[in-house]
Amino acid sequence: MRLPDGPQTPPFLQLLHWISNPLGFLESCSQRYGDPFSAHLGPLDPIIFISDPGAIREIFTTDSEQFDAGKGNGILQPLLGDHSLILLDGDRHQRQRRLLMPPFHGDRMRTYSQLICQITEQVTSQWQIGKPFSARTSMQEITLRVILQAVFGLHEGQRYEQLRQLMSTMLNSVSSPLSSSLLFFRALQRDFGAWSPWGRFLRQRHQVDQLIYEEIQERRQQLDLSRTDILSLLMSAQDEAGQPMNDVELRDELMTLLIAGHETTASALTWALYWVHQLPDVQAKLRAELDQSGYDPQNPAALSATARLPYLSAVCQETLRIYPVAMLSLPRIAKSPLQLMGYEFSPGTPIVACIYLTHHRQDLYPQPDQFRPERFLERQFSAYEYLPFGGGVRRCIGLALAQMEMKLVLATILSRYELALVGKRPVRPVRRGVTLAPRSGNWLVATQQRPQQAAVSV
Ligand code: HEM
């Protein structure tokens, strides 16, 4: 089998480059070796990176027959557990996906629109005029509260507060560019006590697990059929043999939704705030559209209209194009010999659709490093040219929630505050766990509160 070209440095060094400077790694490989290229990011087979929309279409449209994906995600096992949707393949994956999808359907999402605006109001009311704050921390607070309510139906009380704080601490402990290495190198996953990095992570995870199991236990004892949160739906779901999910399966799916559902959306929102305040023209157009739209956080119909605003949608699309939070799709592992882009790959070869490089193709996105929402108003991109949520049978199940949340949080913030960037230093993308995020820091400041158009009850 002849593999596409790729770096010849020792795998350890390739992995180190990928961890410490993911975009530099992707760009240098793509410039030197073209599309596709191969890279050794671990002891296993080299991974094939592709950014050709035709080849991505072939993968996404033959996904379940030709590929496994779950077994390529072992790196996430310590966080998500063995039964997580992201780690499953074949029939088990299909079955779990069928159980999880309905609560994330677009129509269903609309029931969360007011909640999203209320939570945004709550969190941003802590901002002080003239005092720089961390956009990341605020956005993460919003998305975590949204997901805790949508998934657990939890919105107050001791368990909610504890989960909120523990989840943030636990994720921060494996998220900085340096501590992300904990996930990539098994050798670092050693418990040397509560002060060692891995030991600390394990203890925090144990505490989170305890809270989740307590919540499951309590729900089993006090069955309430009127509840519509995702945990309740999962608890009442049964497989073909009439078996409900056991506690460990439930825990793993909940953890998956909690982690996949708030980290990603928080990074996307932080980027959106950055771009809107970095580019005065973008901000002016967006504000003009919002001011004319009759945004009203208490009226679900008006919020549906806000979520359809063309320029607001384009700003969110461009945000996820220029620095996609997920730089890569989940790796697809060929189940049988596979011909793609003139190469023949043997079974077991991992292939990823490189979302970042596809979104930076000159032929699709001229001047790809410029943030220009208009490109989404001027033409339509296919699902293989623009793919921030992946595709095929593994396409992100939280897509509708994430898109709606991005638009409503932005609309709420812009209607309530004037904000500005602190200083002129551009905000650079950095690795955060397995994702790409804006660097942290207090680089945003509220300069003035805008007169409220409509009161929001919290
Ligand atoms: C801006 C926010 C988000 C981005 C950019 C994003 C991106 C992605 C991507 C690229 C994938 C892999 C798809 C593939 O390989 O084809 C994925 C999978 C997934 N996402 Fe998201 N996601 C976001 C928000 C969410 C939310 C809000 C949830 C749930 C509450 C969620 C839950 C999941 C799950 C469970 C999977 C695995 C699907 C499977 O394996 O079948 N994501 N996401």
C-alpha cells in the first residue's frame, strides 16, 4: 500500500507538534505534502488527512458500511466512558443514536429559546462596566447552565451548583495546551495522589460521577412521567429486547452530552464575540439587523425570527468556518480495502476529514483568513465544503441546539451591552483538549449598558 506523503520526523515529535501548535501542524503539512497527507500521531497506523470535498462526500455517504469511527476515539474514554455514543460503532451506535436524537430535533430546540436568553441575562448581569472580563468564562457558564437544564432538567439546588462547579474545574484540568497532553499520552495517566495532575482529574471525575449517579437514583425512586428533559427520556427508553439503559450507560451518555454540548458551543460563542468586536463593519451590520428585527426575549415567535436573521446566521457560520472548534471529524477507520483519491488503503486505516483545511481552501473561500460573513450570503456551500459539525452517520447531534444557542446568546448580549476589545493584540487560536479555542484572558470589556427593549424575568 502506498501512503500519501507526510512528515518523516519521529511519531513522538509529530504528535508534540500537533498538540502544541495544531494549526501550524496542519498548515505546514498541507503546504508541503498537499491533499491528502499522512501523519503519525501515535503508535498505530498513520492517519490520513483529507480536505477534498469529493473525497469527503464519498466518506460521509458510505459511512456506516465502509467505516467504524468509535474505536478511533479511545483518547476520550477517560472523560466519557466506554458506553459513550462517540466511542460506539455498528448496531450499538445506531441504537444509542436513535435514542438520543429526538430530544435534539430542531422543533424541540425551540422550547429552549427563552431559557437561553434568560440564562444569558443572568450570567451577563455580573459584568461590570469598564472592568475587563474573560469572555470564555462567561460563555462557558452560559452553555453549561443551558446543557444542565436541557439534559438533566436541573436549574437550581445543591446538586446543580456542585455539578456546575465540578464540571468546569474538571474540564479546565485537561484543557490548557499543556495539560491536554494528559489525554494524548497514556504514560502520563498515572495516579500519584490528589496533587498529581491525573490524580486530581480522577478525583474530580469521581465526584462528578457520584452526583450523576445520585441524580439517576433519585429519579428512579421518584418517577415523574411529566418530565421532558433528556435524562428522563433516556431513562424511559428501551432497546428492541425491552431492556432499559443501565446506570453506567446512562452516566456515559450524560457525560458525553455535557462535555460535547457545552465546551464546543462556549468556544464558538467566544470567537463570535471576538470577531464582532474586532471588525467594526461586521458589528455595525449585525446591530442594524438586530435593532430592526424586534428581538424580544419573552416572545418565542420573535426569538424564532431572530434565529433566522440572515446576517446573524452568516456571522455564526463564518465564526465556525474560520476557526472550526472541531478541527477534524471523528476518525473513520476503513473496514475493508478502500480506494480513495487514487490511493488504496488497507482495512484499519484511520482517515479524518480535516475541517480546518477544507474551510481554508482558496477555491471555495477566497482570502480564507479573512472573516467575511458575506460569503455565506453570496453562495451556498455543500455539506462537504462546509462541515463544522462533521457529517454522515456521525454528524453532530447537537447541531440545532448549538446553532440556536449561538444566535440567541449573541443577540441577547448585543441588545443589552456595548462591548470592546481590550488592547489591539489579536486573539490567537490555541488547543483546548481535543478542540480549538480562542486564547483565554480578560480581553473583553463592557463599555456601556443599552436601554432594555423588553424586561426579562429570571
Ligand atoms: C458549536 C458547537 C459544536 C460543534 C462545532 C460540534 C462539532 C461536532 C463534530 C465535528 C462532531 C463529529 C462529527 C463527525 O465526525 O462526522 C460532533 C459529534 C458529536 N457532537 Fe457535536 N458539536 C457542537 C455542539 C454539540 C452539542 C451542543 C452537543 C449535544 C448537546 C453535541 C454532541 C455531539 C455528539 C453526541 C457527537 C457524536 C455523534 C456520534 O458519534 O454519532 N455537540 N460534534
